[in-house]
Amino acid sequence: DTDQVAVFSYAAIFSMGDDYFSGNLIPTGQPVPEDLHSDRIEWFATWKCQYAYGFDTAYDKSLFMLQQMLEEHALSIPDFNPSGLPRREYQSGNDPAHTRRYWMRAPMFLRVNEGEIRPPPPPHLHPWVIAAEKRSRIYRANPARPRVFSFDGEVVSSIENSDPDVLQRGDIVMVYFIISIVITPSAWYSELIPVELVRV
């Protein structure tokens, strides 16, 4: 038992991802990136705003296997799922047709609880994120945006100070993440939330 949040790591093959700083948040009037699917675009602060990273699991399914081991452990905990809710099928690893890519997502905004004093958004966040928070009454910007780095064999640098300055399909990255178990009224599932990515 511990009050410390466990941070896990995994060596993955990068496939694709959102903008590192603005995620899938695209304010009205701004150009939409070609690789951002229209059904993922969010125009204002909402729980659907995310920083998303996809990893190639077409041949190596170990990430799904590790997730299933974690979930088996969770199910062994007494009173974990007293209502007997099913595991959500999305990204469960059960359907081979949907295991070619694994997505990790970090929330861009967090709900403001009643009576909670909302801290000012940290200045390192993208101006779009800060502006969206200021227009929202129920969401605040998540200060824990995933950070992306590159390791050149000697020094770890922010990706924007590296060459190339973006992750590319096929790059090997060390992903550091935390795990959250989500229980909804109809199902439960685990989320792997990225904290840092390091190209190696």
C-alpha cells in the first residue's frame, strides 16, 4: 500500500499522435491538421480534449498483454467491481481486428468540483488551451501535459530542440505512463495515461 502514484515505462514503436502542445483542440477559424480525423476535433474545453499518442502493435501485442495482466490483478481485488459490470470492449485486446494500434491519451482539461478554487493555468500550456479554459466555467486546464524528448546517445533534449523535431512513424520511444481504472455506470476499463515520451 502506498500513496505514491506508480509510473510505468514501456518501449514502444511510435505510429502517430496529436500536436504535442494543443492536442485535438482546434479553435474556430484555425487550420485543421491533415492527420486529425474530423470526428476527434474539439472546438472548446471538454472532457474529449486530449493529448493522444498511438503506438504500432500490429506485430508486437505485448502492450495489450500487459494491460490484460493488470486488469486480471484488478479483478482479483475484493470488491473491485461489486456490480459485475463488463469490461468495455474498446481497446480491450480481445478483437484481433482492433489490435494494430494502441492509444494512450492524457486529458487536456479536468472538471472543476463545486467550491473548488480554480488555479490559474500554468504558462507552459499552449495559448489555445489557456484561452479555452478561460471561456469555461466547469473545466480547468490540466497542468500535466505529456512531455516529449529525444535522446541522442548522450543528452536528453526537448523534442522541439532536436533533429528531427517531431516523432516519426517507426521511431522507438520509451513511454512513461500512469494507470487509471475508470468505472462508468455501464462498464469499466483501464487507461494508460502518458507522462513522458523519449525517442531513443
